[in-house]
Amino acid sequence: MIKLGRSIILTVFLVLLAFPVPSWATKNPAHLFFSHSLLQGRDFSNQSLPAAEFANSNMELANFDHCDLEGAIFSKGILTKASLKQANLTYAMLDQADFTEADLNDAVLVEALFLGSTFHHTKIEGADFTDALLDREQIRQLCQIASGINSTTGISTRESLGCR
């Protein structure tokens, strides 16, 4: 029985080794954890924080301008009036987050997850939402204000959202 257990563990380990590790996972070996934190007004600008966790945190008025947040987790976060200008949020989990009056101008949001998030008076000029997961109502709402071209990817905000 013990040999069978060891065999299973060894097999699982070998299978896991066969799969490539996502590039964002290797960028932040320390894996920063800010979940369930009060981060109002904090300045994270110009920092490299890939795969950092900010889930369930209050980040009202926080500054994430020019941050590398690839693969970061902001699930259920409060980002009211936060600034994420020119931030890289590729592959980020931004589900159920509150982006009321947040600034996402020129942010890269490629393949980000936004299901259940709110966007009231959010700035998105030049934001790239290519292949981001948004529901139909979010897309309709964002298409009403979508404009500009992302300075990093060269993709228009309207095109990335699939606006008509």
C-alpha cells in the first residue's frame, strides 16, 4: 500500500514537471501577498508585482501606474478612484472588483477576467481588453465610453472590446 502511494505521488510530480510554468509565475518567486489588506492611498507605481495577490483588499485611491501586474489577483477588490494608468494586467483576475471612478487609461488588460466587476465612471481611454472575459452588459457599458489606442499594443479600445 505504501509503495502504491509513493508511485502515485511520483507520477503526479512527473506529470506536473511536464507542463510548462507560465512566464508570470516565474517572474515573482517571492509571491507577494496583500489579500484582505487595507491599502487605501498606497503608492505601488512603477513596481514589478506579477502574480501578486490583492484579493478582498481595499485599494481606494491606490496608485498602480506603470506597474507590471501580470497574473495578479484582485478578486473582490475595492479599486474605487484607484489609478492603473499604463499598468500591465495581462492574465489578471479582476473579477467582482469595484472600478468606480478608477483610471484604466492605456492599461493592458489582455485575457484578464472581469466577470462581476463594476465600472461606474471608469476611465478606459486607450485600454486594451483583447480576449478579456467580460459579460455582455459590461461590454455594452464600456463600449459607450471606449476610445483611444493603447500605446503598448497599438490596439484600439473599441476594437479590443468588440464594439460595433
